Amino acid sequence: MNIGIDVDGVLVDMEKYQLKYGKKFFLSRYNINIKNPKAYDVQDIFDCTKEERKKFWKKYIWSYCLREPMTENAAETVNTLRKAGHKIFIITGRVHTTEKGLTGWLFRKMLLYWLRKNKLYYDEIIFCSEENSSTEKLDICLKKHIDLMIDDKPENLFMLKDKIKVLCYPAVWNEDIKELDEYRIEHFEDILYKV
């Protein structure tokens, strides 16, 4: 099989990171507490402005991209799938990775470094824009003949589920969406059983 895997929210726990560092940042700097802990983006979690969101990520993006640990058993599961003969495609809408110039190059290199550091091996990595990730991921999956896509973002899963097989990686932002229950997994090892 050709298996696609998302990064943010799947290979790395973006939910935990945003809540942990966001709470400290927004409370101390703007006296803002968590407003919606089940939201996907830090701007919606803290109901802050775009400018405040930008300041948060300016401070924390480097540690998130380089030092945040990989999801438990992710590398082992993906490497087992690959050894079994499946092709692994990392398909991500990671911020800045589709930009030209130094910023885009730097963010692509940071992600490649992080994957290598965590010993996750794959066949190909494909970057799509953060803004249009749903439609771009669908196009990529069809072009690359992806048989199964593992993602956490409801918009992406809804865009893909009628065209290819999907698995919904658990996150607070998708746990109340009953339409995704039939695709839901509990943890990385579940992927081995589903495949």
C-alpha cells in the first residue's frame, strides 16, 4: 500500500504543545486564558488576534519544530509498515514549508532534520500549503495513488474519505465529530491492525 501520514497533530502532539506553552504565553503577556481547549489553532484556543498568534509562534516555533518529541510509537510503527513493504509518504501542510526563499528552505530542512533525529524512515515527503491543505492533500493523494491517509484534521478527513481510505488520529478537535468514528484509531499501533 501507499500510506500517507500527516505531521502536525499526528507525528507530533500539537494539541499538548499549544495548550502547555500557549497558556503560559497568553496569560503572562495578554492576561488571556484558554477559551476553547478543543479548538485546532492557538488563535481559536485563546481567542486571540492574528497578531498575538503570530507573536506566540515567533517565540515558540523553533522549539516546536526542532525539539518537541515525536508521538509515542510513531517511528516504530511507521518503520514496521515500511519494512513490511508499504511505501510511506509524509504529506504535510506544515507552516512555511511551501514558501520560496530562505524561510521555506529553513522550515523544510528543520522538518527533515526532526524526522531523521527521530529515526522515522519514509519514501517521500510532500509539502502542501497550510491554507489549502485539504484540497492540496486530496490532489496529492490522488496523484501519488495513496491508498490510506492518516490525518487528524476534520476538514482534511472529510475531503479525503470518499476518495481513499482514511484513519482519524485522535485529537480533541475531532473527538466530538461522530461522522469520523468509523475511521478513528486510538494510538499508533492501531494502524498496524488496520493495515
